[in-house]
Amino acid sequence: MNNKLYVGNVSYQVNESSLEQTFSSFGKVKSVKIITDRETGRTKGFAFVEMESDEDAQNCITNLDGKELDGRPLRVNIAQDKKETKSNGRW
């Protein structure tokens, strides 16, 4: 398994410290990164949370997937590795 989580449907008002506080109820949080638009700085509505262990990550999925945070139900699952595209290969 993997200890890095994808967190979707994140409210635009949520910040990294509130996500860390929410996830730390279910395990030890190593890092939190809310993804923002490079040009506007506005959140894109998703984040990545890295937990200390696979067990902590699974505990967060079990307890937080579908739970509301700031009025929106979170989608929490294991983060997928970024897939390489042809443009990355410099054909």
C-alpha cells in the first residue's frame, strides 16, 4: 500500500492546518499540500496528505472518505503515481 492520500472535493476555504488537524485524529500526519493554480494562487479543490504509515493512511480512508469538512463531503483514497505522458518524454 501507500501512505500518501489524495483528498478531493476540498472546500476553497479549507487551509493546510485545518486538513492536518482533521487527519491527525486518525494517525500521524507527515505532510499536507493543498494544490493551487500557479497563476491565480486559488486552490484547485484537492490536496495530498502523507501519513506516517500505511495503517494510518487506511485509517483515514475508513474514517474520512465521505465525511463533511466545511460543508463538503471529502473524497479520500490512496494517491496514484503521476503517469508519464508523451510530452514528458521529449519525442
